[in-house]
Amino acid sequence: MKLSWVTLDRISREEARSSEVLRGMVEGSGRPLRSHAEHLTDEELLGKLRGFGLDLDRGSLEKLCENALSAEEVARPLQEGCETGYGSQVDWIWICLVSLWQRWWPDKMCLELLDDKVQEGYAEDEQDNVSACAGIWLDAWSDVLRLCDATGVASIEEFDGRFPMTQCLYNWSQDFETALWNAGLDDREMLVARISFCEEALRRFPHEDQLMTENHRRALAESCFEVGLTERAEELFQSWLADDPGWGWGWIGWADCYLPRAGKPGNYGRAEELLRRGYSAPGARDRDCIAERLQDLCRETGRPREAAEFGQQARRLRRNASAMAVSRRLVLADDDDGPAAVRETTRLDFDPEGLPLDQFPDVMRALTAKSSSAPANAVKVGRNVPCPCGSGKKSKKCCGSPTNRP
């Protein structure tokens, strides 16, 4: 697993905040962190660099960073060229570069400042400041596009390999789409921005896995419907479901457009028609989720018997599909024979029914699979679908929650 220095620094800082024991481990290691530079002046930071034999001023440093896309790529060769014996103190070179970059060229894109924006957005989201979160992330998305243009990156996987953020682009982009929706409930311009985001993501990353493509398509069409572009939304859903009638969440997304919302009347008849079409489609995926939607709809329209029948069908379908989720997490671990180290843990979760023996080979493949660049969750699951761990919560509020990131 490739980890950027900004991710390692963030893991160490956040783990130290969470535990007295871990804070003691970090402080005992003597390794400097970005936070240690916050109180230093520009001249003091340049003095730190001179202490490593790097006689730099603002002009020479700007020239050094002119074509760089991260402070790490500038700092790495400088560290390698230093005399031995500095130990972990050599990390000050990167810390000084990041700190001065942030102060002197805050508008110049780089991995570290992008990662800061993404994490700042998560902090706002945790406080339910959805508008602030969406605004910060719109700026971060602009940086992502600029980095793609600068490097020719044409896929999310390629971006995560080239620019490994604390939260991978695969997960963050889905959280960003959700934040735009939440902010758009009070600000129409955020829904317009969500349309642009989905269109751009589908255009730039046309060969993503099915789940990612489906999520962006559904978000695009539902946003069009919400801002009054009803005909376009209808055309999009019709086109996609004609090509793939088994797309269960496509039928759900289309039907959801016709359910009543705050201040808006619904059309239960149209919603039910679409859900029943999806439920009866040959090879429909996520039929249990469609059945649950039909259960809710029947309950809301005063048909308890039909609601109970759909509820039973949803439970039966779920029992027939045993769920397994693989999650990976980075933790700061103590080592009796050496300094504190970042380690990766792998966890398997099964649904309450257990795992059939014929699926055991899948377990072994999951355990031996190469880690993705995502430091928190290696399993790629929709952020707005039920979490595969079986908790009953949405993924983004469970194993895919920002609070479960390292």
C-alpha cells in the first residue's frame, strides 16, 4: 500500500490525539509533525532548512517547487542528499517545505494542500455544516481536475496511485456528491454544481467500475429532476435502464424522484409503477432493496398487507445472498523491539446467517488480495447503500464513515 507523507503525518497526529498512550509513543519517538511548525516564523523555517545544509530563500524555493505537484516530491531528493545521522529529524525538510508552500503559495495546487481541504471538509461535515463542507470540497474538486490535467490521469484508480490522499478519491468523490445533494436542499446552485460534477466525473473517468458509474449516473439524473429538468432526467433513466434493465438502484433512483419530499407533492402511482418494473426485470440486482422500497410505499399508501408481503420477500432475498465485507485500516502500533510503526489490519465481516462453505475460497482471495491505495476501506461499496457489515446503516454512516478513517 502506497502512503503519502501527509497521510502518515495525519495518522500520527490523530492517533496521538485519541490516546495518552499513543501520544506518549509519538512524542517518545522524537519524530517531528507538521503541527510542530505552526508556531515557527518563515525565517525560523528557513533556518531549519539551513541546518540541513539547504541554503534556500523564497525565490530559490519557489524555483525548486515550480513544476512540483507535492512538497514530498521536492523534499525526498533533498532528504536523500543529506548526510546520515539526522534520523527522523530529517522529516523537518518536508515539514518546512509544506508549511512555506501553504503560506507563500496557497493557490498553487499540491497533494498536501488538497488533502488538507478534503479533511477540512470532513470536519465541517461532522458538525453538520453541509454548506461549508460542499463549498470547501468544490474547491478541492477543482484541484483534483487540475492535477489530472497536469499529469494526464484518466482514472480514479490511477489518481489514487499517483496522489494517495488520506481518504482515497474513490470514497471521497462519493461523499462529495452526497454533500452537494445535502447542501442543494437549501441552495439550488449546489444541485447545479452536483450536475456538473457528475457530468465531469463520467466524462473524465469513463471506465470506472460499475458501482461508481451507476452512483454518478443516479446522482446526475436525480439532480436534474430536482432542479426542474424533468424531461432530461426521464431521458437519462430511460436510456440507462434500456441498456441495463437489471440495474436495481437505477429503478429505485428513478422512483425516488416521484416520492413526496418536504414542500413537494409526490406521485405514488408513478413511483410504484417504476419499482414494480424494476422488481420484475429479469436478473434485477438488489431486488431486496426494491422490495423494501415497495414495502415502504405500500405502508405509506395504507396497504399494510402488501407492505408485509414485500417485507417478507426482502428478507427472503437477503437470506439467499450471504454478505461478506473486507475492510482494511491503518493503526499506529507499538513495537517492543523498535519504534512505533503504522500497521495495516484486515477485518472480515459476515452477515448474521454466516458464510456458506462454498464461498470460503472467496474469503482466502480477499485476505491475500493486494491492498488498494485507500487507507481506510479497501472494499469499494456504495456510500449510500446499506453497509455490507450487516449493521443496517448506510455505508457512509458505518464502515465508510469519515470517523472510521485513520
